[in-house]
Amino acid sequence: MRLHLTTALAPVLLALGCLGGSPAVAQDGVTPPAAISAGQVLTYQPTYFAEFQVSTAFDMVLHVPGFVFSGGEEARGFSGTAGNVLIDGQRPTTKSDLGNTLSNINAAQVDHLELITGGTAGIDMHGHRQIVNVVRKKDAKPNFSVLGIYRNMDGRTDAGVLLFTYNDNRNGKSTDITADIFNFFSNGAQNSRRVTTDSSGANILNIHEHGGGTGIESQASHSRPLWGGKITFNGTYNPSIYRQNTTYISDGSTGHESFIEKDTPSELGSQYERKLGHGVDLNLNVLVRHERVHDIDIYTDEDGTADYRALSLTDERILNGRLRWEKREGLTFAVGTESVFNSMDRDSSFVMNASSPTVPTDHVRVEEDRTETFASANWKATKKLSFEGELKVEVSTISVPAANRADSFTYYKPRLQAVYALSDKTKISWKTLRQVDQLSFSGFASSVELQTDHVTLGNTSLVPQKDWLNTLILEHSFWDKGAISLALEHYDYEDTADLIAVIDNGNIYTSNGNIGASQWDSVRLKLDTPLDRFHVPHGTLSLDWTYRNSRVKDPITGKERHVSGAAPHIYSASFSQEFPKSGTSWGIDLESAGKERSYLANELTDASFDPWTQAWFQYKTPRKVTFKITVKNPLNLRFTKDRVVYEGLRGLSPVAYTQHTTSKIPPILEIRLKKDF
């Protein structure tokens, strides 16, 4: 079997092997420190990251060759939302942004990083093929830092952030506190031109908008020994307010729109972990989240006033527990369960010229009561081959009292993953799993977009989207700090989530819905390569490209098409160069911003962004002061949106009008100044 697999992949391995060779040699003739390999685990010491002049744990994670950081899924519950980075072997007991959590850990607090592929003893992979474990020093000196950020857009609009961070990890106790106050501006287009063409000719609308807001972000966690184990408490409170004012000018007439959103999310969590003996350890998590979002949107012109308001309250309560048993070296079992209760209350009102048009599902409450139980095993069969298997059973009930709906679902979600090391530098992995997406609570409630007079109906009959995923990944490391990987994925979906048409009292509305089976195929290529051999000392080039192709039968026309909102190409490229002796570095980043098509009930919409670019320069002084200047979007990113609006159902009736909107996002200057104490 081994001979057959290697022979089949020979052309690919030969191409990858051309990138191999002896380790790069630094300018002073000293071989750079390499990662220490121990089977499926690569250990990166702080000296490995020295030339990258890293400041935080997040900087270190981003410089692990070939590793693709994932902050986790935006979903309800805890177990299914984990990112692929652990801190001291555990997932933080929070659903806050993982990147921010890592950015608030100073690099001086980190003892080493572990890149784990396939699994290892004592580590929960959370379904990921690769995990980075950030291991902090046991008795590091406390660190306090202050970060100031100044931003300016188009030379006229200012914004800033003042962030304070404190880390202390000594005597088995750790405390991490971050707090910042900020104001911000919208990165959206400030000036747009919209041309609407119908049988009577073209109408030109000029749109001038300005948006921004203020807020506070605070996060704290503390852990300490308790009853032979360790307990951790954490909390977040992040209130913000956003305001946007827009002026519409067309043929001498003027309209004004004022939009305000107040968002207040908060979270409290606790984790307890303890070794029970005989290779068994216990992990318990409790998490409570609450969010209040209040929107006010008012449009006024010579014809009158339109007023749309919505208030959403969401609550989440999670209890999660897991027992893990390391039967022997290389074989680990785990069982666990999670109980989650979620609810959303949303009330909205729409008033136009003192009358209230009827909008179905403008008042809705949705409840979800879900229990998920799992059993898993991780087996390192040989030094080169490892397996991970898991079976999850999800039982949930969705209730919508206003629609007299109370539906229960039971889903079995198996997962199997195998990782085989063809050599010390080349690995191949296969993963098959069953996934069940969560229903978006916002899809149950109606919403109104005043700018385009578009009403999206809520759908109280939504069911979860489900799929089978098969993934094949080939990865190869080279030149000490280089890595390349190729991933092939195939999805088979049931109850595909997309947009559907709803006819109510003769009116045609777009609604979120399920449109049947679909298939997705994707190819992802990731390359991280040092450039020393190309006479660019301490230079690094990173490329990440994904192609996605989706196929589904359109519920209106019956023809095959792509799934709404699925951008076919996603890519990014970045170049950086470090000068350790002078403490300086610079770089250029490029990222696709997206090209999407949406299939609404009575219109076809195409949205396209030019690539986002930025260039930066950084200087770190010997006195722990870091200065960084970044010019974002120097080429004035262009945004275009094309709408084809039909008199009736899309594709089955004549075109009523077309609309073309163009706008540009101005350049942004950002200056950062950070001091570590």
C-alpha cells in the first residue's frame, strides 16, 4: 500500500522535492535554529521567531510555516466553534475573537509553540487536522503594555484606539486583562454614483455617506489551582455605537438617511480542568452570553419619511463537559456532552408617511434547545500513521411560538481523519465528516433596507443545512522555514441554505430558505517560502489561493447555477523582510475582497471589490518601543454593484430596470505606537 501511494503521488512529490535541499544558511554563516521534530509534533523555540521580530503570541502563530490560522466558527454552542490554536493545551473558555486573545499575550511570555498534526497525547484536536499549542512560561515576569493607534482616511476623517494589556503567569496562577477605548470610521465607500436605467431612460443618483462610531472593549481572565486541578474565570463587555449619515442627490432632489446601531455584547465563562489519575482528565466549561442590538433607520425626502426600527435580544447558556482517557501512549479516548439553550427576541417596525405597511414576521421569538454527545478516539498506529475518529449525536428542538412551530431533530455526525507521514517533511491526510450547519436566527425575522426599498421576509420554516465533506491534503516542508500544501475538498449538501421567493397578497418577497441538494468542489494552494536563496535576506513570501465551484438547481428557473454569495476565487499574497540588526522590517500585502452573485426572488445582483492592498514599515527600539506605519488601500479600492430587477419572478418575467453603482474607498493611513513595560 505504501509503495502504491508513493508511486501515485510521484509527480507531485517530485515537484515538491525540487524545493527541498539543505537548510538555508544565515548571512553570518550560522545555520538558523530549526524546529524540533518529535513524530506528529514540531516544537518551535522563541529563537526560531527571533528574526521575525515578533511582539505577540499571535505574531508567532502567523509565522509557523504552512499553518493556516482559524479563529473558529461563528456559531452557537461551544464545542463546535473552537479555533485551531490552544493556550497551554486548552481552549480559552470564551467565544471572543481568538486572534485578539493571542494578540494580547506578549511574546516574552511564551516558552515555545507546538505544531501538532493528526493528534498527540493530552491534546484535543477539536476536529482540526493541525493545532498550534502556545505554551507559556511558568514563571514569566509580569508584562504591561500600552498601544496607541491613529487612523486617517482620505486626509479628513480621524479615528484612534488606546489599548492597555496586562499579563501575569507565576506560581501556577495567571491573569490576563485587556481594555481599550476606540472610535472608528466605516471603511465603506464615502461617495458613490448609481445609474438606474428603465424604459424611460437613465436616472443618476449621487450618494455621499459618512459612518463611524465609538466603543469599549474589555476582557479579563484569571486561573489558579483548585481541588487538585485548575479553574479559570473570564468575562468580556464590549459596547459600541455606530452612526451613518447618507445624502442622496438626483435631478435637483435630495434625500437624507440616518442610521444608528447600538450593540452591547457581554460574556461570562468558567473552565475547570483536573487530572483524575490512571490517565483520565476532566474538563468542564460554563458559558453565558448576552447581546442587545438596537437599529434605527430613518429616510426623509420631499415625498415624506420612512422609519424602520428593530430591537434584537439574544441569549446563550452553555454547559460543556469532557472526560479524556489516555489508555496507553498513542491511544486516547474521550467522551463528552454539551447542553445549550439559545433564544432570540426580535421586534421591528416599519412606518412610511405615518402608515405602517404590513411586513410578515416583524415580531418573532426563536428558541433552540440542543444537546450534543460525542465519543472519540485518537490512535497513533505507527510512527508515521495516525487516526482520529469521532461520533457526535445532536438532538435539538427549534421553537417559534408565533408560528406554532416546535420541531425536533436528531443528527448523527461521524468524523474520520487519517494522517500519514510519507517522510519527515511530507505528510498526506484524509478527512471525511458529516456536518450540520446551525440555523441563523436572523433568518427567522424580516428586515427592511431603505436604501434600495428591499424587504427580506423572515422564514419560520427553515431547517439546518447538512453536508458530507471529503478532504485530501498533501503538505511538504522545505528550506527550514518553508512549506507548501495542496488541499482538495468535495461537499455534498442537503437542504442548501440560499434565497427563495415568497408571494404574499400578490407581492413578491425574497426570503432565506432551503433549495435542495447542491455540490461544492474546492482547491486550495498555500505556500510559505523564505527568500534567502533568491538573494533577499530574511525575506518571506506567502501565497494562499482557493478556487470554489458550487452547483445547485435554481428553485425559480429550474436551471443549474452557483449558490448565492459563493465567491469563486479567494486569494492573498504577502511579502515581508526583516532587518534584525537595525530592528526594522517592511512588507506588502494583497488580498481579494470578493466577487459575488446573489439570486433574489425578483432580481439578480452582482457585487465586486477590487483587491485590498497595504504597505507597512515597522521599527522596534532596544527599549521595547514598537513603531509601525501602514498605508492601506493606496490604490483606492473600487466597488461595483449591478442589479437586474424584474417585473415579477427573476428570469421568468421582463426586466423592469437595471442599476449600476460604482464607488471608491479612500486610502487609510494607520500609525501604531506600542510600549512594553
